[in-house]
Amino acid sequence: MDPNLNPLQERAVIAETLLSSAARLIRSRTELEVIKGVCESLCAASSHIKLAWTWFGPLATPVIRPQVYAGSARDYAADLVLDRNFLTELGPAFRTLKGEAPQSFQVSSWSLFTPWRVAARDYGARSVLAVPLHSSFSDQAGIFVLYADEPTYFDAVGAGLFVALGALFSSVLGASAEFAALKQAVNSDALTGVLNRHALPIVERRIARHSLYDPKAFVFVVDLDHFKQVNDQHGHPVGDLVLKRAAQAMRSLLRRDDDLMRWGGEEFLVCLSSASLGDALTVAEKLRHGIETLQDPIAVTASIGVAEVMPQRRLEDSIAIADQALYEAKNTGRNKVCFKG
């Protein structure tokens, strides 16, 4: 151990730096930015810590790649890939992921594990500590890994401070996962699983056009024809199944980045980004045909109104125009697509 290193002073400096940086970062950053900011503060607080990185994901992952990293050895982390095999499962990353208590490992240019030889030779690493990350909201897990330039650094300073920091990261990640799930629940239709009206502001930001030079975008209002008769003649359980099947059919025909939401009752809203008018009408016709071919539980058809999202115009205005096109489709025989410019 470096005789100039005072473990008590080292712990105090790190703890003070982390507390002040965490309080500042959490107020205004995303979860990964918070973790990266704290890792950067940690490495800046101690010249002995050469690298701090984290990974978070499925417990049974076959490979680990650092997602957030900081320190003078950040280039090492950027290229690091830990494939799960007999040798790596003996190391701290996978052992910690499997639930073993954190313990430091000494590394050197003679280490059997190639990445450790590189870390020691090129970046001066002499010891490694991995602590667990947990999510109280999901079944995912992770690790927080640190590299120091002293062989007994983590034994002298103590793993407790870094385990506590891992608990902070776990709380940040858990809260983020919970918020994402709540946001998804608020913006999703319980019956069909697609978005609901509450998601409109999010969708509008995605397809808004600020000038004529922005890629064209279109909205469709899709209405299942004579749906009241479906409920009256076959009952609401059958009607619910029709809505679910129609939503599934449309979702399967749209691109991943296109948005589908249940607009209300038997109406759906489709938001198509980066498409020409010809492409939009082709997609709308595919949706109409896809619904028409549904036979389970009963056959239904759909009328579709299409409108372009105009630059510097509220999305609600374009939806209103698509509604007018929908009424034209319904008034001229139903089971058709109409466009209104």
C-alpha cells in the first residue's frame, strides 16, 4: 500500500465529493447521466481510481459491455467486452452478478485474464472491485466496477463506501424503471395495448414539422364500420376482441417508428412520419385491407381518413382534417380510404 495514502482521508474526500455531486446531478439529469456524472466525480476525487464503469441488464446476459464509464482508463472500458465463459465467471463481474459478496481482485501484467493484463500494463490498474446493482421494480440486475492503482486499495479504504454508492445507483435505476412503467401505463390503452389519447403530446413532438423542408408526415383516423351493431348483436366481449384484433393487425403493418393509438371507442389514430402522400395512401390501404381480412372473431371493415401534418400547425388541426376525410369515406359507402388536403 502506498504509505502516502491515508485511508480515512481518502474515504472522507470521496464521500464528500459524491454527496455534493449526487445532489447536484440528480436534480436535472437522466438516470444514465446521473450515474456517469457521479462516476466522473468519483474518479476526479481520487487519483488512485483509474476507472469506474457500470452495466445494467438481464441477469442471464451472455455478454457484458460497460454502458457508462469514467476515469483515465475510459478508453479501456469503451473497448471492453466480457463474454460469459468458464474463465470470466471466475472473475468479479459475473461472480458479483450471480450474487456473491463484493471482494477486491488484484491484477497485474501477468494476470491470466487478457483484459486485466491490458488494464495493468496500459493504465496502471492493480486492483478491481465489483459491487452489485439491483432494481426493486424489475428483474434486471447490474454491476458497478472500479479499478485502482494500488493492489490493496479497496481493502484499505473499505468496500462499504462503494457498496453504498452501488445502492444509490440501484435506487436511481429502479426509480427510472418505475417511472417508465408508470408513463407507459398512463399512455397505453388497457384493452388493446396501443397508445391512448394521453400520448398525443409525445407523438406531436416526434412528427411536428417546423417548415416545408421537414419530411412530410400524415395522420389517419381509422373507424371500424358499424361497430355498434357488433356490440349489440354479439356482446361487448366480442366487440373488445374485435378491437384487440384490429389493433394487432394495424400494428403489424406499420413501421416500428410509426405511432398507433386508440383515439376513443372504435376509432384509432395513426401517425406516419417521413412519408410521401403516395406512401401514406398505400399504408392506409394496407391497414384497411388488413382489417377487412380479419375473420376472428367476426368480419369487420374500416373507413380511414387521411390528412397531411402541415408545418407550424397544431397536430389537432391535422386530425380534424383527417376526421373530415373519414366522414367523407363513411358517407360514400364505407370500407374505403379518403384523403383531404
